[in-house]
Amino acid sequence: MPYSSGMAGIVLTVLWIVFIRDTPQLSKRISETEKNYIRKHLPGQNESHETGEGGLKNKKIPLKGIITSLPVYAMIVAVFASDWSFLFMATFVPSYLDDVFQLSIQNGLI
């Protein structure tokens, strides 16, 4: 099983490298008509990605807005609660089942 998931990861990585590009302008698989449509209808697609002139490379990350955002803190609390409860269950349920129901980990039921 670990070998098959590892191979799937390698195959998906190779496919990603071959087919995915940073912007539609860099893709060879999109026609000029589609590129023009994307440039016209999506904001931020008509800047030059390669030179960085007004493009994605010059965009500033709004750190103050991220740090002061209530949804960010809500996500942090939700992830902490989810991870903590999962790890608690993964750590203590096997010993609980062994102590209370005499289900051993070695017999494969857990």
C-alpha cells in the first residue's frame, strides 16, 4: 500500500509539472482566443508575469489584514480543536478498548 500511494504521488507530480503553468499566458495548451477571453474577463490577468511590471511579483501580502482578521482566528481555533480531538482519540482509544473491552491491538480489531 505505501508503494502504491508513493507511485501515485510521483505520477501526479510529473503530470503537474508537465501540464500546469503559473498563468494562462504561459500555457501552450490554451488558444489565443481563450487567452484573450481570460485577459478581458478576469482581473489581474493582463499584467506581465515574466517581467513583474505591475504583475504578481509586485503584489504585497496584506499581513496586517490577515493577522487582524477574525476568520483567521476562527480557523486557527477550529484546526486546533479538530487536531487535538483526533490526536486524543487516536492516542487513548486503543488503550481504553484494551482496558475496558479486552480488545488487544495485536489481534487487528483496532
